[in-house]
Amino acid sequence: QVQLVESGGGLVQPGGSLRLSCAASGSIFSITAMGWYRQAPGKQRELVAVITITGNTNYADSVKGRFTISRDHAKNTVYLQMNNLKPEDTAVYYCNKAWAAPANWGQGTQVTVSS
């Protein structure tokens, strides 16, 4: 079973930037689309960014133009560059397969946007 480890979260002011990383224990990026999800307190987990096997990307409207998903096959790592962060981006961020049965969820990484 693939293990996923997220990192890179933290406290940032509105308008700031963070880069999240997701390291996978195996080479799954070549066989499945990957996504970044987030879950805010009291809300359901939502998919915010996807990168397909061919490298195409998709974003939720709420993050389009501000977030960028990318991957490094050699490092088995997926990234999420987050710019112009807003308080409503505050959540725990997770990575996992997109549009498929998920692997075991990692612990996530907390992103807090506050002044």
C-alpha cells in the first residue's frame, strides 16, 4: 500500500505563499492522477487541484489562478504552490489519488492564513 506524507504547511499572512510537498512511497504518479485535497473545520474534504498522468491540470474555481500543482517523478513527489493565500484557504491539506479509490490518507499538513 502506498504511503503519502505531506509537508510544507504553516502560518502565513493573507497574500502570502506556501509550497506544499507530498512524498509517495511508491511510483504511483505514472498510473493514476493525483490530487490535493483540503478539509476546513466543520467542512467536508474537497478536491482543489489535480494533475493527470499526462500532466494536465485541473483546479477548483476557488483556487484557480492562485494554486499550481506539479510533480517530480524521479522524487515521487507532488507539489502545490499556493500564492495570494486567503483566510478561507485555511485547512488541513492532503494529497491522494484523484478520481479513484483513495490510498491510505496521510496525516496532512496544516495551512493557516491569518493576520
